Amino acid sequence: MSSPTYSGLISAEEALEREKSAFILDKAILRAICEEGPLTLEDIRIRTLPLEAAIGVKIDLPTLQEIINKYIKQGLIWENK
Amino acid sequence: MARFFSRKDPSKNYLNKAIIGLGAGLVKSRKILNLSFGPQGAMDILSIWIGQELAKELLTQKKVKAGASEHELISKLLDEIRLAEDLTFEEVEGKSTITIQNCLVCPKRVGGYDLEGETACPVGGILMGALTYIKGESPSLPNINLKPGEYCRISMDITP
């Protein structure tokens, strides 16, 4: 079974405008998905590596998945199983 | 649930003012700095580093011990830095929610700056930086969700 992929339902610009106060990791995930989707969780992890280096704190897959799930529920992105 | 209070102390206002100036400066310069994730994104990164440095200093001054609990660290940070007059720390089903009332480092409410519809809140980043530093090497990033308002709610999943 292949990994699910994630795509944006709105543009990256709209998503970032809507989530202005969101934490930078949320914004980085939204931008990656809305600009470049469909992306797998692993693709998204690769795209957040520069942020991990910038903040010096590990970003793990469960954290990424939790943020993705939040934005699926909010209708900003969708999951293609 | 734990609730922490700290009082304004003008003689110790310098760090608060520095943080307010940083937030206001990020908002006002966001276009010329071309901040990819806006002033809040820049503040998130900078405040994590600030939080780590504050935690190091708390350890150096033996105000907290390595591996201190979240409660201890937050209490000590409020004593020393006075991020807010009133901070509530609530843990429900492994999720910790921090509610800030009367924040003392808000560029808008305390500094009086017009943030032009932006935010530049350092509290989540400072707490994250300090908590992850105290937890030890290679900490995982807690999930942070800021809901600005009269009372700012910051949800942080800091489950080990």
C-alpha cells in the first residue's frame, strides 16, 4: 500500500494569510503542501529540515502528522489515500 | 491545573522592553526584510533561541535543575522574566494548554504599537526553547497553537 499524499485546497498565499498567527512549523507545512502538493509525509519532513536546523529542535513525524491532520479538519488541505 | 502570577516590576523591565522592541521592529521591517513566514514566523525562530539562552542562564544561576518539571520551569521563568501577570498551565489528556492574561511582552498591548494586522508573539517560542532545552538533548518540537485575543491561548503539546 502506498503512502497517503497531501494537497492544498487553497493557494499557499491564502493559507499563509489565514494562518498568520500560526507557529512557523504550521506555516512551513502549509506552504509546502499548498505550493508543491501532492506530497507524502516523508516529502514534507524533507522540506521542514531547514527549519529544524534554524531552530535547533528536532521535528518528528508524529508532530508533522498532527499538524497535517489539524489542517485537514479545517479544510485547508486534503488527504489522498 | 496550575496558575502562576507575577507582578510588574519597573526596575526589571529591560528584557521585557527588548522583546517588545524586537516584535515591533519585525512587524515594521517585514517588507524590507522579506520575511518568508511574516513577523510571527521570524519571532518564533528568534524566541526559541531566546528561550534556550534563558534556560541556560537559569541553570547556570542554579535557579532550576536539569530535568526540572514544566511547572517548575514556567514558575521560575515568570519569577525571573515576568512574561505575563497571569499564566495558567492546564494539562488535559496529555495536552498542555497555556493561557496568558495580561502578557508583559506584547508589542501591541504593552508596547502600544500598531501591528498592522500582524502578530509577533514571543511567548510560545520562549517557553518552547526553554522547555526543550531543560528536557535535554534532541528534544522533539512541541506543537504550538497561538490564538491571539484579549487573553492569548497557547496550546503546547509537551508530552514527553
